[in-house]
Amino acid sequence: MSKDKIDNIWQVVNAALIVKATQVQNDVDVAIRYLESFTGLLPATMGSTLYNTRYQACTTQQFLILALKKQLDRDRSVSYGAYYFAGSKYSSSQDNHRQLFACVNSMHEPAREIIFRNALTPGSSLNIFFRERSQYEYTRIRSSVNKIEVARDLLRQLSSGPLNWQTIESLAKNRNNKEILLDYIRRNPDLEDRNTLVRIALKDKTNLHQFFSVQRGPFKTSITAGTLRELNRMNPDPALEEKASESSCFSCF
């Protein structure tokens, strides 16, 4: 792949990132349509039951649809959010927070991000729900959204033009940046965009390849370990990248 072609791809990816970043927060209809697309036998997470002592039990799918359509009043959101059954050695505990978080976290993008952002919006039914009783899942939601922003910022920096090695190394060694960006690429709902990013990440001398090749531990690189291995598993052109993969001499940890 020529440098001009790679630069052109980066421009397309950057434009898509900007559009998605500005639209996703208000695109609740996309999440609603995603939830309503599941009929008949639901996935385990969507079919799990949220119980309540004052209101009728419902599935996580039903609750999310009502919440996103603004058909839940504050009292009901508080009541479901506060419910918790401790259980015993004969019966399992029931935690609405944990079940609803697991449901959303298992979804594909962009529905997952849209719903999580809605849960962080003050006054929304999901915000009220997750801030009742325990804020453990609420903290996890905030962390998840923050990671999305970190990943987008990393992509912007890595696609801004040639970067010196010190800059790339600094980005890669900052906390869990490599894992955050890898997860963002893996969850990309657009197969073409994801394949493009994977190709660039596996292409020698690109900023993205050097980023994932930064050494963070004592082990020398191998395409069979670490973040580069995970990228190679998503490789849409394994035969074309085989020689480049074998010649890598950086660390993937």
C-alpha cells in the first residue's frame, strides 16, 4: 500500500470520526431501532428480568426502550434503580444495576455508546436509574465512555502526519492506551473502517504500526502475542501481511 493511499485512507477515517463524535450523543433513535430489532427469542442479556417491589417486572430490553423513549417517570426509574435482592445459599442475588449494565455492555456499537452516553446525561431515566443505591456500574459507564474519547484522540494524533519515535512511544506507554485503541478498533461496527485500521496497523512504518509495536516490557515482539496478535486475528488480508508480520522486531507488550 503506497504512502499516498494510506494518507487518503486516514483522511476518510478522520472525517468519519468527526461525524460520529458529533452525532452519536443525540442519535438515540439508532439505539431504539437496534433494541426493537430483536424479536422472538432474545439474547440472554436482553431477556434477563429486572424485578421491582412496586412495579411489574420487565426485561432489560423493555426497560431500555421505555427509558430511551422517555416513557419512564422519575419514580419508576428510582424504584428499579434502588431494587436489590441479596439472596441466600439457596437463591442467587438479584441486582438490576449489574444486569442492565451487562446488557448494554454486550451490545454492538454504536448502540452501546449511545446508551452509555444517555446514562451519563443528567436527568435521563437511565442516569437516575444508575445513580440509585450504588454507583459502581455508573462509574464503569463513565470509564467506558472516557476510553472511547481516549481512543478517538489517539487516532487523531496518529493520523495527523509523520510523528517522531519519542512521541509515538509516549502515547503507547501511557497507561492502557494500546488496549483502549485495540478495543475501539475491535468494536467498530463498520467492517470497512475496521479492516482499514487493521491494515494500517499491520503495515510497517505507519504511525499506527509503530504505536502498537512500542516495547512496554522485557519481551521482544512476536505477531503471535499481545496487541499485534489480536490485530492480526482481525487481519482481512492474512496472506498479504504474512511477510511483514514475520519481519517485525518490536515488542507487542
